[in-house]
Amino acid sequence: MYELKPLDVASLSKKALFGAAIGLVLICFFLSNVNHPNPDWPKFWMVRPLIIVPLAGACGGAFYYFTNYLPFQKGWKKIAINVLSLFVFLIGLWMGIVLGLDGTLWN
């Protein structure tokens, strides 16, 4: 039977912050291209994507930590888990962007 390792809060925090930073940079890139926002949008329309997308990135980074936390990683299983983690991170980030920009840039 496998033994569970203790939770490494510092490593989890680093991976979550790295994922959030990727999300923040990506959404800032999208938002910086808006020169004249639609007057129908709310006054602080940028706040929602600036919160949701980094949260989605942080969740993806935490998922990466927890999948690498699994004890049975050797050989091809480690590669498969890393590919799965990357795929989940990208899908989560995409969903965060869609939820954040819904009603404004993606109407």
C-alpha cells in the first residue's frame, strides 16, 4: 500500500501562484488591446476577468501539484500525468477566460 506524503504548503503555493501569474499575464494581454470599450458595459467591467482568470490559473497550478503528489509516478505514468495536468490547466484557463469575458469582449 502507498503511504501519503505530508502536504507541502510552500510547493503548493508556488505552483498555484505560478498558475495565477500565467492567467493574469494572459488576461492583461487581452484587456490591453481594448482601446474603446462598449458604453453598454458596466463601469468596472475589467474587474471580473482580472479576478476569474487568475483564480482559474491558480486552480490549474494546484491541480498540477496534487497530480504530482501521487505516489505511483515512474516512467510513462509520470509523462502521462504531466500531459494530463497540462491539458487540465489549459482547459481550466480557457474556461476562466470565457467566464471572465462573457458579456463584454465575448458577447
